[in-house]
Amino acid sequence: MAEVVLVLNAGSSSIKFEVFRSRSSALEVALRGQISGIGTRPRFVAKDAAGTVVEERSWSASPGPDEEALLGELIAWIEDHLGGERLVAAGHRVVHGGSRYADPVLVTGPVLDALETLVPLAPLHQPHNLSAIRALAAAHPALPQVACFDTAFHRGHADAVSRFALPRALHDEGIRRYGFHGLSYAYVSRELARLAPDVAAGKVVIAHLGSGASLCAVEDGVSVDSTMGFTAIDGLPMGTRCGSLDAGVVLHLLEAKGMSAAEVQRLLYTQSGLLGVSGISNDMRDLLASDRPEAAQAIDLFVHRIVREIGALAATMGGLDGLVFTAGIGERSPDIREAVCRRLGWLGLDLCPDANRRGSLRVSTPGSRVAAWVIPTDEERMIALHTLDVLASAAMDPSRKELVQ
Ligand code: ADP
């Protein structure tokens, strides 16, 4: 009988879910959907693998059922919908694993307590990730839950990579560069190892270019550096986030312009990046379609910063054998890929314009010294794979079978 894994990605008022069926070592999507409006007017929508809506429920009385009740309904609905198949575990995307977690972990009471101490490091995401784990544990205490971290893939970074040039005590408190998008990088590295093992064994930069964007330097499948640091606002400019910024600008906004910390946070997270520079849109499609000079400026800045950071990461690794594009912009914009690759000829990258336009997986010419690839990411599938791995190793280690109560 197939085993079924539920993957949850919990945000401030919504929980995205995806249900995978594991059958003879293949993992197929069975259902996916979302519970939105938690705390106001909840709505539940589920689709099958083909994208057809198979269930829609909404609650008219505000605030409607709470998170625990909604997750209880979700589990009951999944089990009903899958007939005799058995839900074996839930895997969660958890943004922060701190310095401690280098791998996904089976959630126990002590693990949950440890993850709670990381809330100050990711106040916008971690509380929602953990509250979904708690609510699911209350609704379904017997279901094993696995926490999969956006930071874990980067946990092996060298001291010089992970340290800010700040007093030591702050580093010891946890103020250091962690890196994010790790589930995406883990998945893409795995896929690259399958598609081009020779490239994956070398020095590779993976460019996760979505509404959030970062780059990761990966040597033989191991992350050695990343453009994101203490928070997911660092590094490249993104849809609405500023990316790396002289810390003096923040001080200036606070002191000379008298902005509050909340106003600065809103500015840097939601009003900057492509949206802030263009004044038009945070969506790369709108900017590429626009003939306004501000749109071109935003695109030029995005490409410039990607190219600059690829140079820096190549220097970290002492060379570059492969460049992989992934996520919304990386997977779907030949124009941005071309603009980036054109400026990397000096590193030995020769883009094949036809392959790039056609949407091939390999987009560099056969003679290119640096191989360029486009590999669609799938963070949910990575969580499902991690969850099954953790479950299999926990089954072999009875001391790890304690669940969250
Ligand atoms: P998220 O980080 O929200 O998961 P995605 O990886 O789905 O984001 O990327 C979303 C972004 O991808 C959109 O905001 C848009 O800018 C960009 N995008 C999607 N399709 C295209 C396209 N065909 N061309 C250029 N950009 C695109």
C-alpha cells in the first residue's frame, strides 16, 4: 500500500499544503491546496494533481474555526479522499534551524522548545511555522511531524563565511549569516547530480530567482556560501526587498528621517527591490513588458547584482564549473538568463541562445567551459523526501520515536 506524506508551508494567515504518495520509490503529487483566511474567514481549496478543484469550503461566520480545528478537518478530508491509503507523517517548512540543526528533524517536545528560542531570529515566519506544528499535534497527536529548515543546507559554512565583522558576543548570541532557500538548493543540487553528475561534483552557483532571490555556492553538493545572511532580506534585490544595504542607510532612515523601526521594516521588505526602483511592479514580467526607463533601470540593477555576486561566489570557490537557474524568474525568463550569462563570458560561460529560448534544461553550448542549466525547483517535494528519510531512520532508532504531545 502507498504511504502518504502531507507537506505544510504555514504563513501568517494561510497554510499551503501538498500531499505526496510514495509508491515503489517514486513520489507523486496526489493533492495540493491551501487554507486561507485563518483567524478571519477561513477558506479551504484543494486540487488534484491535474489542477482540478476537488474541494472548496468556506466559513461565513468570522473568525471561523481555529488553526487546530482546520488542520483536523484537513487531515480527516485527506484520509477520506485517499480511501485506504495511510497518512504516515507531516513535513513542515520551518524557516530557521539556527546553528543547531544541520538536517531535518523529527519534532519532539524538546525540539519544539529549541525551535521556539529561534523566533527572535525570524519573527515574521517562525511563529507561524511552529504554531502549525502545535495545532497539528493537538488535532492528530499520533502523526509524526518532521521540521525541514530553510537554513539547514548552509549549516556547514566556514567561520569566515558565516561571521559578521561584529563583536564576538553578538556572533555567540546567534547574529551571524545563516543563508536561506536551503530546501530549494538541496532539491536543485540533487537534480543536478542526477542530470549532470560531473558538473554537480564541481563548483556550482545556483541562482534561486523568484519573488525572493538568492544565490548559493555549492561544491560537490555542499553549500559553501550564500548571498543571504542573518535574514532573508540580504543579498540580491528581490520583488519588494532591498537586498544588501549599507547599514548606514538604516541608521540614516532612523535618525535623520525620524522613521520608526516598523516603518523601516515595511520600506525594506515591502516597498523596495524591483517595485521600489521601478515604481511600476514587483513582477519581472511587468518590467520586461514595459518600455519605461524605470523598468529598464530595475532590471539592470537586478542583473548587475546577480553578476557581481556570481563573481564573488566564484572567488569563494576558486572557480566555476556550473551555473543553474531556478524559481519563477530563473525558470521562466530567457531574457534575464541571457542578460546574466552574456556578462559571464570572461568566466568561460557560452550561452546557447536557441537552447535558452526553447526552454532546454542545458542552456550553454556544448563547448562552454562553464555549463549553464535551468532546473525547476520543488521545495515541497524536497520536504516530502526529507520527511520519509527521517521517518525511516527514526524507525531504526526507537529512542527517537517520542512525538510532540
Ligand atoms: P515565490 O518566491 O513567491 O515562490 P516564484 O519562484 O514563483 O516566487 O517566482 C515568482 C516571480 O517569478 C514573479 O513575481 C515574477 O516576477 C517571476 N516570473 C514568473 N513567470 C515569469 C516569466 N515568464 N518571466 C519573467 N518572470 C517571471
